Amino acid sequence: MCRSLLWLFCLLLVALHAPAATLLPADARLVVERLDDPAAQMDANAALTSNAWQPLPGSLSAGFVPGAVWLRLQVQTGPSAPRQWLLMLSNALLDQATLFDVRNTSQPIRSGEAMGRQHWAVDYRSPVFALNLDPGQPQVLLLRLESKNALSVSLRLVSGERFARDLSMEYLGYGLYFGICLVLILFHSVFWRMTQAPESGWYLAYVSIAVLIELLTLGLPQQLLALPMAFSDTLLGCALGLSLPIGVIFTLRQLQAPGYPRLQRGLIAASLIIGTASALAVLAGHYQIGAPLHQVTVLASIVLFIGLALWLMYKGHRPARYFLLLFGIYYLGIGISFLRNLGLLPASFFTDNAVAIGALLHMLLMSLRIIRHYRWLKAQTRHAEEAVNALIRSQNARLEKEIDSRTRELRQALQQEQRMREEQRDFVAMVSHEFRTPLAIIGTSAQQMLRNLATAPERNEQRCRNIHQASRRLLSLVDDYLQHDRVAERASEPRCAGHDLNALLEGCLDDFPSGRVALDLRSARTLLECDFGLLRVALRNLLANADRHAPSDASILLEVEDSSSGVRIRVTNEGEEIPAEQAPLLFHKYVRGTQAQHLSGTGLGLYLVKRIAELHGGSLVLESRGQQHPICFCLELPQPALSAR
């Protein structure tokens, strides 16, 4: 689309330049002089008799002047030239344009916006006067011009045939120009509607206000719609006032200077204030104040923006280079047009159409820039979405792994809890069973003693012995359970101190019948660093376990000797062989081997011994399970070196 618009732009230049290729035909000569009338009080006769006429070598470029300006035209056509001619004025915003023939000044020809376009003699966008010139005869005409706008006028003297041909080419050029502008406006309207991009919205407002100002400046809406001067001037003044802040905001967004927030806010605020003041001055009828204020501000802002862009480009700011290219063409056209309006440049084809040409090139390049920027943003958005999706996938994978890990942990915790419940259930059942037997013995023996108080002392002595053994069994069970609660705590620490080794061993031997346990003490130590109560429980459980499984006529061997790290205690008995598959389970809670099912016990003894050994920093191992050698449990306890003691 943009390539087609560029071809149309080239055709547009040809169409617009064709009517202005020659201001005068080859068979006509025009000499122009200028006379200023600041008070606008002169009539035609006073102007003719004035001595203040100045030669005007080119077009009139008076700027914003008060009063009126008179032009004296000396016209002479060739001998074979036609009689019908048209004098065309390029400025469509002239308030009054009056043409006098010096031979009869009482019948002037009037034109200009003040009299209404419907009363113009020739229907054209700017004032045109029809002339009857005698071939080969010189003729003097007076032209009085008055406007609150800039008095910048180019004069063209054309024949009627040439006027018709140039008129068709000119309207073709304007049709192409505003057709391209309309296509850009419609395209960016749809583009903004689809993308909701702020850049497209600001560019749409920027282009629309620029096209409206250009249309009103050329006088096309006034000609087509017969707009009165009051309405068209009001609309143009408001458009000029509104264009200033819109242009500043859009320019700053394109410049992309984030390092100057205060400057940007100051420029936007100043543009709003000056634009509002300019529009209010035009609405109040002070066009010669509002319009120059707007144009001088625009020129100053152009200088400021160009300087800021050059500074940012020097600093390495990449968007500044695009800014200078895209806005430099438009700023050049605006500068040329305003300098012509201020009377500093002569009126010509290029000065008259500098804004239109620069604006069209600027709009085409800006459209390419915005479309390219949108595509870049779209690509960046796609890459960002892909990165986000990849991140989401990785996070989902990580969460799934974490969920699986937590699920396994929960499953393990649930299984552990189930095992604990089973252990508690087994424990309760076992406690109930173990406590029931000694309690039954105590109860039965007590009842027998109460019923038979006169029985022989030997019988009562045996019953008392039964009660004593049952009570000792109960105390042993209670001791085991209480010690189990203590050693089961992970944070529990043994209360170690120096204790007599012989006293510890003798106390353990006293719990068994004489001769049942044989002591083999080969240790050189007399004191043992330990928790006396816990270690006594460990030794008693080792001996009780051996006592339950050893034959009644065999003795249990208790060996105590020094080792490289401390003390080694072995308990050996001639019991039944322990199955290989049950050996690893002996130190678990509530586990009892098949050979112990018919014997009393809780399944806590060996577990307590191992736990007490670990609390002391030692170990408990099964050295022999009774296959080739007697069953032997070995308890290792670390101790300080004898030399240290």
C-alpha cells in the first residue's frame, strides 16, 4: 500500500506543479508595484496619486500587516493575444480583494471571504478576476488587498482556455493529495481500532488536525460548502489552537526521551496554554494576534525539538535518528510556509505548497514507521508470550515434581502413621496380655491365702513367693514401658556420670537366681561413664532375654572386657537357633521371634538395649545367632581412655 501511495505522491507533484509552471503566458507582460495603506483609508484615486509606490519584483509576502496593501498592475498582451483573461490570486483566506480599472475606478470588481463566496464572479477556491484586455495595448489595474491573515499572494494571469486546463490538473492534484490523506486516516482508524495502540490514536489525531488545517488554508471546504467567513475562521483558529498540544504530545512520544520528564511536562503544559490562548484570540476576532502567536510558537518548538533530537543522537539515543528523518521533512515545510507568512520568504509554488508536500511525505514515512513498530511490538509480544508459556511449563513441571515429592512424603507419613497405629494396637494388646498373667497369679494366690489362713506355712510361703515373682514381673514390665517412653524421644540425652562398674554388675546379677549368670570380668576399669538407670535396664534386658531362651540347667555368660574405644559387654546363652530371616528384625519394637511365641515378653527388650546403646554413642550387634556357636549379643560402650582418667 505504501509503495502505491508513493507513486501517487509523484503524480501529485506533477499535477500541482503544472498550473504554476509559468505565472504568465509568453504573449503577456505584468509589472507590479506595491503601496502600503496601514489605516485602510485610501481610495483608488488617492492610491494612484501617491508617491509611495515601491516596485515588487516577485510575489507579495507582507506577513501579518494592519490595514490594506495596494498593488498597481501594468499589463500588456501581445498583438495576437485573446481578449479574455483571468487574474488569479493564490491566497484563499483574503478578506477583501478589490480590482479597479484606472480608466473607470467607479466600477470595481470585488471578491474575498467578507462578501461571501456565493457572490464571487468566478467559482474558485481563491479570488479570481475576469479581465478584458485589448491586444497589444498597455493597461493599468489597481488591486486592493485586505486580510487579517498573512498577506502572502502570488499573481497569475492566464487565458480562459489555460485556466480551464490548469483547473482540471489542479483539482486532480488536490484530489490525489487529500485522497492519500483520507486513505491514511481510514487505514489508521481501522488499525487503531484493531490494535488499540496509543501511537496509532495519537497519530490519527495528529494527521486529522493537520489535514483539516490544510483544507481550510486552501479554501476547498469554503468553496464546496459555501462556508461563511465567521465560521471558517473560527474553525481554522480552533484547529490551529488544538494542533499545538496534539503536535507536541505526538512529537514527544516519537522522540522517546524518558530522561527528561520535567521538560516533557513543561512543553505539554506550555503548548496547552499557548494553544488555548491562540484559539481564544482568534475566536475574539484578534486573528492577527492569535495566528502569529501560534506560528511563532511552532517555529520555536521546531528549533527546540531539532536541538533536543541532535543532543539525544549525540548521546547515542537511537530513536532520535528516526525522529530527525521523519519530522525533519515536515518541519522544513512548516518553517518555509511560516517564514513566507511572516514576510521573510517570497511566495512561490514551493513556498505555497511546502507544508502540503512535507506533510504528505511525513505522513507516509510515519505510517511506515508505525506499522513497522507495531510489527516489532507484535513480535516482541509473541516472544514474551512464548517465554511466559515456557516459564509456565517449567513451573508446572517443577510444581508437579514437588507435588509428587510431597505426595510421596504424605504417603510415607500415612504409612508410618498406620504402622504406629498398628504398633499401638499391638502394644495395647500385648500389655493387656502381659499384665493379665501376673495380676491373675497375684489375685489367685491372695484369694487362696485368704481362704486358707490356717494352711501350712510352707504353702503360704510358696504363695507369697508367687506373689513376689508376679509383682517383680509387673515392675519389670512397667519399667520397660517407662524406659521405652524415655528413650523413644529423639531429643533425649543420657544423664552420664561416673558409676561403680562392680556395683552395676552385681545389681543386675541379683535379679536372677544364684548360679544362673556367670560373670567374667576382665576389664581394668572400676568406674563407668554412663547413665546408671538406663544402662542397668539395658543389661537387665539382655540377661532377661538370655534367661528366657536358655535351658533351665544351663548358665548365662556375662563377659566384660576393655576394647580400643571403651568397654565391650557380651551376653552368651545356649538357646535355640535364631532364624536368619528374623535376625535383622530382633531390634525392632514389638517384634518377637517364632521361638519366643510361647514365652512371656513384650518385644521391647532388645529395642530398648539398642536405643540405650545409641544414646551412649555405642552399638548393639548380634555376633552369633546360635548356628555354630552359642547365641551372643555384644554391647559396645565408648569410654574415656584409662590414662585420661
